[in-house]
Amino acid sequence: MKTLVVMNEKGGVGKTTIVAHAGWYFAERVATLVIDLDQQGNLTTTLGSHVSSVDSVALFAAPTRVPAVGRLTVARSTRALLGVEGVNHACIETFRDSLAAMAGDYAICVIDTPPALTVRSFGALLAADAVLAPIGINDYSIQGVAELLRAIKGVAHHYRRPEPTFLGLLPSVFDRKSRRERALFESLAAQAGKLLFPGIVAKRDLYARAVSEGQPVWALPSSAAREAGQEIRHVFDEVARRMEIDP
Ligand SMILES: Nc1ncnc2c1ncn2[C@@H]1O[C@H](COP(=O)(O)OP(=O)(O)OP(=O)(O)O)[C@@H](O)[C@H]1O
Ligand SMILES: [Mg+2]
């Protein structure tokens, strides 16, 4: 099982929308586990028909496997996740051990994280093979990236393991009609080109509609939805290629 963590401390940059679509995309090909570590539970609501009997908080308490419910399985979020933020950091390694115990159960695990660097985030980073960081195209969102990169390095160093692959900054909720955002995107590409993921998720109302209806954007019946589907599937094609997820 390969583990993809979708993370950015910044809120509202499209993390959950991207994880839901990643779940639908990968489940077309391979056994897919999605873990919701955000107590807000938005992902759990969107993927509600795929929820397993084991909640995500259980993965921090003792090495635990999540029973599959189909090609797509969700370890749901509960408010009890807030209890993980206590003083006992042993749960970070327990979470890693839970994922290791599922090595043969799923081909890919995709983890949604809360908009803060929490103990849960460190657990996710310790278990990660790859990290994808959606960013909004604005100054504040880009400023937070250094902190994220430090956390990735810090966790690997502290637990003496190789760093996960940083797949890149994925421009998300990108309003291509805005001159200001286009200019910021150009300057970002010039400054941090090497950190930029080769793809984008444009700002489109269709994504919000898809998520609220509990289906991927490519399942909606319109030509704009087909275009959106191509755009976001291109992102996951590249993720699958870089993570060597074979159908
Ligand atoms: N590409 C997009 N185009 C338009 N709206 C989007 C897009 N992606 C996400 N949204 C909307 O923006 C809001 C935030 O998206 P989402 O919940 O995916 O972000 P998040 O990073 O997970 O937020 P949080 O940090 O609160 O967990 C939602 O209302 C969602 O429907
Ligand atoms: Mg979210």
C-alpha cells in the first residue's frame, strides 16, 4: 500500500475536494482506502456511502486495520479525533503501525488532514510515501508552504526515516479569469517552479456541486463537467505515475 497525504495548514484550499476525487479516481482501478483526519468531517459526509466500521481515531489508539467495504473504503472522522491532540505522542507511531498493518489490504491510501499542523498531521507525515500540497493562488497561502516543508523534513529526521516524496504545490481553486491570480501564478511559477505540481484545479462551481451530491465532477452531465473531469484526472494520472500505482 502506498500512502498519499494531502496537506496544507491553510484552510479552504481544496484539500477535501481533491481527496474525495482522488478516492473516486483510484477506486476505479485499485482497492482504495481514504482516511478522514479532519474533525470537521466534510470528506466523511461526501463519501458517506463508503464508510467502514472502523473510525479513523481508532488508528491512533492501537495498531488497527480498516475492513474494506468495497473498492472504496473510508475511515471516517469523528469529534474524538480532537482527543488525539493530547500529550502522548506515541500515537504518531501507532498510526504509522496501523497503516503498515494494512500493507496488503489496499493498493493506495489517501489521507485528508485538518487545516493545522496537528499531532494527526505528524502521524500522516510519518506514514506518508508522498505529500501533495494544494495551494490557493494568493500571498498568504504561499507563505505557509515553508512551514509545511519544514514539517515534512522534521518528522522524517525525528523518526529517522527517509523523507516522503514531495509531489508539489498544486494550484487549486485557481480563478483563471482573475488577472491578479494569473499574475500571481506566473510569479509563483518563476520563483518556485521546481516545487510546482504539473497540473491545476481551476475554480469552478461544479466542484462544490459534485462534492455536495457525493459524486465526482466527471459524473455530472455537462460539457463543462467533462472538461473539469479531464483537468482533475490529469492531476491524478500524474500522481499515479509518480507513486507507481499500477491498475
Ligand atoms: N476547485 C474549486 N472550485 C470552486 N470551489 C471549490 C474548489 N475546490 C473547493 N471548492 C470549495 O471551496 C470550499 C473549501 O474547499 P475544501 O473543503 O475542499 O477545502 P479544504 O482545504 O479541505 O478546507 P479545510 O481546510 O477547511 O479542510 C468548499 O466550499 C468547496 O466546495
Ligand atoms: Mg478539508
